[in-house]
Amino acid sequence: MSGSGLFISFEGPEGAGKSTQIGRLGAQLGHAGIPHVLTREPGGTPLGMRVREVLLDPALTIDSLPEFLLYSASRAQLVGNLIRPALRRGDVVVCDRYADSSMAYQGFGRGLDAGLLRQITQAATGGLTPNLTVLLDLDPAVGLQRAARRGQPDRLERADLEFHQRLRQGFLTLAAQEPQRFLTLDATRPEAELAARIWGAVQARLPS
Ligand SMILES: Nc1ncnc2c1ncn2[C@@H]1O[C@H](COP(=O)(O)OP(=O)(O)OP(=O)(O)O)[C@@H](O)[C@H]1O
Ligand SMILES: [Mg+2]
């Protein structure tokens, strides 16, 4: 489905350690001499970066459906202009959040219909699904504490704790539905231990 490359996504709540682990994985891939691309949602393309500014602007109120459609617009552009070309080259593509975040945030979190989300995601991505999804699972209270230490909360971080609890359950439900794709890790474990588990899962999926 993803050509000759390997497509890896990282999921989990704010402050779970996605950026930390993606940085470590990027370094590992670099040391191993494996061509790779690190990207993120929303963003990753000029259009995606503009959409990101809109989505994270605390001055805006964005309803659930337009919020999802904005993420989908960024995702469609990212898949077409960056992810698919990289996979065709045979690169490893590592994406900070992907379609599972929409299922968790806009579906389980905001209550949009899961069938609608899947249909639009199918259209936006052409059905491109990660080969491996690393879920960094964390109690939302711990995650928000970690994120708050880094400065001003963005629009998402202001949302209530109950929303974040639904989000966590959403991610865990998605992971349970596709146990072969998901690697679910306890994000309170030490960074180096998590990095080793992730590297093991990546190596197991790399063409030999
Ligand atoms: N395994 C860990 N144990 C304890 N603290 C960690 C761990 N991994 C990362 N952290 C710390 O938690 C904070 C959040 O990490 P990071 O920015 O990587 O999370 P994130 O998932 O990318 O968050 P966001 O969704 O907001 O981008 C940072 O201060 C980081 O140093
Ligand atoms: Mg991050």
C-alpha cells in the first residue's frame, strides 16, 4: 500500500513524548544510513503550515466539522506532495500525528460520526495507512502538566480533562482494533527504554 518505503506515525496526547521519540528515531535512522523524512500534522507543506496556524490560533473558535476538514486538507496535501513521493523513493517516513489523531480528537473527543471521518480520510489519503503506528499512552493529567511546563497552552491544551480522557480511550480503542499496526507504549517509561522498543519495532519492519 505504501510503495517500497516504510510509513511510521506517532500518536498520543499532548506532552506524551512524540517529538522526543521522533527526534531519537530520526537520529537512529541517520546513524544507520537509512534515508528518511520527518514530518508532522498539521503542517509539513506550505499549505499545511498555513492551516496549522489557523488550527492552533487561540483567538479562533472552530466548530468540530470545519476543524476536521482543515486537518483533512492539510493531510491530503501532505500525503500527495511529501509522503507518497518519499515512500516511492523507498524512504522511511515518520509523521508526528496522522489520521488516528482525527479519529481520536474529532471522533471520540468531539463526537463526530466515525463513518464520516473514515470516508473523508479515505478520500484525503487515498487510503494510505501507516505500516507502524507508535501510540504513546499517558494519563492526560500527566501530559498536560508536561506540556504546560513548556509555556503558553495552545487552543487544544485549554480543553478540559474529560475531553482528554475520552481521547485516551479513543486511541486505546483504535490500537485494540489494529494490534498489528499499533505499538502501544507506556509513555511514563524512561525515554531511552521507549526509544529502544520503538527502534526494535522499526527494525522488524525494515526490508532486510
Ligand atoms: N519518557 C519520558 N519521561 C518523562 N518526561 C518525558 C518523556 N518523554 C518526554 N518527556 C518530556 O515531556 C515533555 C513533552 O515531550 P514532547 O514535546 O516530546 O511531547 P509531544 O508528545 O511531542 O507533545 P505535543 O503533542 O505537545 O507536541 C518534554 O518536556 C519532554 O522532555
Ligand atoms: Mg510534539
